[in-house]
Amino acid sequence: MIVAVERRRDPRPDTWGYLAFLIWTLVLVAVLPPARLGWLLGSVLVFAGIWRHQALLILLRRRTWFTLALLLLLSGLTLGPRDLGPTWFRLSREGLWAGLGMILRGLSILLAFSASIGALSVARLSAVFERLGLKGLGFAFGVAVNLSVSLQDIILVTYHTLRQRGAFRLNRRLFHNLRPFLLGIFANALRHGDEVVLAASARAFDPERPAGSPIPLTTGDIALIILLLAALVLLLT
């Protein structure tokens, strides 16, 4: 059962608005046709530029663009018939378009998470979902959101650990060594999530108990949610 939510006069969006923005982005990433993904990314960039400009710093990192360029190249090499470029290095036009779509979706999700994470702590999400009658779900979602941000650090630590052991030398065992790399990321991500749960248990967290003071719905949240619904209709029609 949905419980009434307190309201507060504040022109800035808070937890409810950021949560709505994140869900809005994830829904559109899943259902939006490729031709309109540019509009989605533009909307996310505008939101981040206005409310969380620190999230845009990720676009200044070289490894971000290197990863995206590598994704585009691999898509052009592996997807569809190779019908573009010189004879000695041909790429797939279909694969490049598919890779571009993946880049737009990935950037939209990455920026949305980076822009929302500051207002979506585990405690705040627990309180929000409790007000919606979904006890325990907020804690699980909060752990997942915070884990997604920590995942980049987990990947870097795993990469540097294996690189120092010579796992990524250019030899015939390069692709064979990708297996421990992926397993290391998976194991470290599970360990990090388990640490979050243990920390919550140490603080006597119980999803059946009240999550503390309710999170108010600000006027900025209401305005943002209305704007997101209008944009959702425009992008899907």
C-alpha cells in the first residue's frame, strides 16, 4: 500500500527526483529506438550539467573514451558483414551502427548513475521504498546502485593486480588470461556487496523496522517528475 509522502518547498530535486530520473533513464535505454538515443543522451547531459556537473568529469577521463572506442571497433569487426573501409582493414557498417547505439546507451546509464548517486544512499533509498510499502527492496536497490559506482574501481584494482603478474603481455596466452580477469571482477564485486551487507548488519539494520525519518517530496521533485513524464511521452511517440 502506498503511504502519503510529506512535501517540502524546495526548488531543487532531492531523493525522489533523482530516483525518478534514474528509473526514467533505465526505462528509455531499454525501450527507445536507436534513432532517438541521441535525444536521451542529450537530456541526461543537460540534467547532469544543471544539477550534478561533477558527473560530467567522467567524460574527461581518457580511459572512458578508450573503452568506448574499443567497443565501437570490436562491434565493427565482429557484427555483420564487413563492407566498409580498405581491403586490408574492413569493418561492418551494421556493426558500427550497433556499436554506436551501445555507446549511447552506455553513456546515458553511466552519466545517470554518476549524477544520481549522491542523493541515493542506502539509507535514503530504504526510507523511500518503505514509504511505498516495499520494505527491504530499497536496501537491495541501494546496494546495487552503490556497487555500480564502485565497480569501476574494482575493475581497475583487478586489472593492475593481474598486470603486475604479467597476465596481459602480448603473447598467445593473452585471451586465456581474460578468464581470471573476469572471475576476479566477479569475486571482488560479490565481496564488496557482502561487506556492505555486513556493515548494515553490524549497525543493526532490519528491513522490517522503520528506516528512520521519511524523505520529503520537494517541489523540485514534483516539477522534475512532471517534466520526465512529458519527455517520456515525447520520446516514445
